[in-house]
Amino acid sequence: EKAKVEASKLFNEMLHMANVVTKDQYDALAARVTELEGKLHKEFPNND
């Protein structure tokens, strides 16, 4: 039961942190991920 409480507390904290991230920050992060994926794809073209 205690573990369940801990888990839901952690989940709520994660949700709160996710809400703190602004749309701009999220877009910037998404762009970086896309860029990294592009680089990986160029370096390892056969790795589909």
C-alpha cells in the first residue's frame, strides 16, 4: 500500500514537471531529437 502511495506521488510530480515545460522548450527538444535521428540515420543508413 505504501508503495502505491509513493508511486502515485512520483507520478504526480512527473505530471507537474511535464506541465512546467513550455511549448517552446518542448518544440526545441523535439527538434533536437529529430536532428539527432537524422545524424544517426546518415551514419548508419542500413540501420532501418
